[in-house]
Amino acid sequence: MTTTREAPTLVEDPALGPGVKSQRSWLWRLVMYGLVLLALFIIFGSASNMGVGGGVIMLMLVLLALKMPIALTMLLPSTLGLVVMYGFETAAELVGHTAYAEAASWSLSVVPMFIFMGLMLWRSGMTTELFAAMTILFNRVPASLAVGTNMAGGGLAAVSGSTVGVTYALARIGIPEMLKAGYDKRMATSSVLMAGLAGQLIPPSILLVIYAGLASVPVGPQLLAGVVPGIFLVLTQCVALIAMAVVWPRLVGGRDHAISRQREVATIPAREKLQAIIRVWPVPVITLIVLGGMFTGTLTETEAGAAGALAALLLTVVRQGRKAFGMIKVAVVEAATATATVLFLLMGAAVISLVMSDTGLADALSTWILDSGFSRVQFLLIILVAYLLLGMIGETLVAMMLTVPILLPLFETLGIDALWFGVFAVLCVELGMVLPPVGILVYVVHGIAQDPEVNMGQKITLKDAFTGVGWLLPISLFVIAVLIAFPEMATWLPNRGSLE
């Protein structure tokens, strides 16, 4: 499920007390409003279409800084730019046709299916059972709870499609368990945060579907392209957690705690262990239905999503009984709301891309990149740095939606596979969700960790959460480096599937 990422608005100065407005906040807003007027002046006063395009981009960025919803920050300035260039009637026709053509794409019908499937599995209680099963399976390895959390994150990613959802669920379950076992609070929070990173790589992935719409590539192969990199990311992080536990055992409560944990799990009867593992059978079965159906060509991506959603629906009815009908009602509303958000985002991206094309900005940027003589690796490193920098201010999703349509014509010249770039871009966006100062996942986990039932009486600060992320951040960058060096990691599976 896609969420609009917003940073906490610092409109109050803690040093002055609650309710007292910070002078810096008012000054910042005054500057932003001044930039809005300047952007409008550029749009209406430019003698060339390229100047209009520059004003549109400037206005969009200022509106983003003012925390306007992302879709509107793309739609409103771009529509205004089209009105200036072509007049109201032509602009209205262009916006209507472009937005409708984008939202009416049949390939996007998979979006509500995936969202509904994830919501149903969440409400069926599968999250708790999957975590329990993973911690039992990996109880003999160092950092067993952290590794189990990471593996549970990968499993939930395969049936959820929501990074925030996976992180939220694991935080409430995993953090208290790790703290009770003596884990360093930074290790506990970072384990949960990094476990969610594979949420949009392993299908079902809403971000990969969005990318497929932006790049006009088939949704099925694009979803399959994220499978191997997503699994590789999960396994690499598990290896890193184990290595950290071996080198710095105090981070996981020390060796005595680890031995005590192993003995505790060993006292659980073998029958109960087997039952805990068997109870999570829906996860591999639904994953097989969705991924297996798409890979073999037995099901289209929409049919695979519908089959997975139906299986999750039946599972919830069986497990929850009469309570299931209320859950289904809520899930339908949430899925419809989230789907509308995704479609609105795509419509905004399509219209802003039209403006950049008609004003000549897209061609100018493409020409500059080609004339600069960047190699494939240099180009990708520049994009990586740009995405990560934008991730620090919370707008990597916008960056992806703006850059993909412009960069797409360059892929063939630079030797970049469009399916591969989708995985690369989404991984960069995911990484941006944990980078300071506006890492939305960090704020989600920090907020949950303020609950006494979660923090077990320990004070967990934002600094603790961001420090933990810093420990595992090099692992994600290593995965990106491997992905750049070996693009076959993403293209191997879709090239062997039956989907076209």
C-alpha cells in the first residue's frame, strides 16, 4: 500500500514551550509563499515554453515543501502551465485525456487486488504467527530474534505489498521480544526497520506496479524482477545481523542471553514447534499462487492478484468467523482509498511528464546527459545519490515519478534494462524511507516504541532509531552495488517466465 510520506512539521519551538510559534517557522513559511509568487510570475511572464516548464517545476517543489499532497503538487502546477501554453479549453482536454488514459490502464487493476490481499492477511492474525514461526526456526543462530524478525519481514512482504504495514506489524511484536532478551535498543529498532526494506521488492509490490505504469513496461515481468533482489536483500541483512552478534555479542544481550534463549525454545515440545510452523502455511501457498501463476504464465498479473485476494479472504473468514465480515468491510474501504491514492499519483505524474515533454525540458535534460558522456555506472551512481539526497527530505517517490519518464529514452543508449531500473529505483526509494531527517519508517517505529508495552520501560529516542539504521545502511548500499554490477539478478527470473 502506498502512503504519502510527510515529515513532522516543526511549527512549534520546543525551547519556547507548546503553543508558542517559532520565529524560524514563520520566516520559513514567508519565504515559501514568496517563492510561490515568484514561480507564478515565471509561469505567466515567460516568453518561452521552456521558461513556463521551469516555473512549473519550481512551483511543484515549493508546494511539496509546504506539505501539499503529492498528487496535487504535480497536477495543479502542470495544469496551470498547460493553460498558459495552450489556453483553457485545450489544456482541459489534454489533462482529462492524459489522466484518464493513465488511470484506465488494465494493468493497474492488480493494485486493489494486492492491497486487499495484504489487508486480509494482516487481519487474519498471520503476522504474529509468522514471527513466532521464524524465531523458532532460527533460534540456534546468533541474533536469532533479529534474524527471525528479518525473515518474517521477507515473508510478510511476499503477501502484503506494504512497507509501512510490515514495519508496523513487526515493531509491535519484535521490539518487546528483543528487549526482553537483552538486546540493545538500537539493535532492536534497526532489525525491525531494515526488515521492512524488502517490502516493495518482493511481490506484491505497489511501487513496482507504479513504476511499470510510468515506464510502460508489463506489470507481470516487472513484479518478477524484484523477487531475487528482494530475497538477496533479506539474506544479506541476516548475515550482517549474525556477524554483528558474533563480533559484538552485547548487542544481542550477550552470549548468556543467547544460550538462555536457545534453552527456552528447546523446552518447547516438538509438537508445538511443528504446529507453529504449520500454522503459517497460507504464506507459502498464497506466494506460490501469485508468483507461480505469473511465472508459468498460467495466470496474468491481475488474475494472480485476484486469486491471492480470494485466498486471503477465505483464510480470514475461516480464522475469524463472524468477526471476519466487519474486517472485510474495513479492508474494502481501505483498499479502495489506497487504490484511489495510487491512481491519483499516476495521473499527476502523467500530466507533469506531458508538461516536461511539451516544454522541451525533458529533451534538454536528455541531451545534456548524453553530451556529458556518462558511462552506465556513472549515470546510475548520480541517480542513486540524487534519490538518497531527496530521500533525506522525504520526496524520493516524487523523484522517481518525475525522472523515470524523462530517463526512459536514455536506457537503450546507456545499456540499462527498463525492468532492472524499476528494481533499482524502488530500492532507492525504500532506502530513502529510513534516512534522516525525514525517514518515515523511523518515525513509525519510534512512535510505536513509545508504548510502554513495546519499550519494556526503556527510553527509545529518535537518535537510537537512526543510529541503528546507520549500522545496517552499508548492507543496503552493498546490495545496490551488487545489483549494478550484476543486473542479471533482476532480469534473470522475468526472462525465464512465460509472461510477455
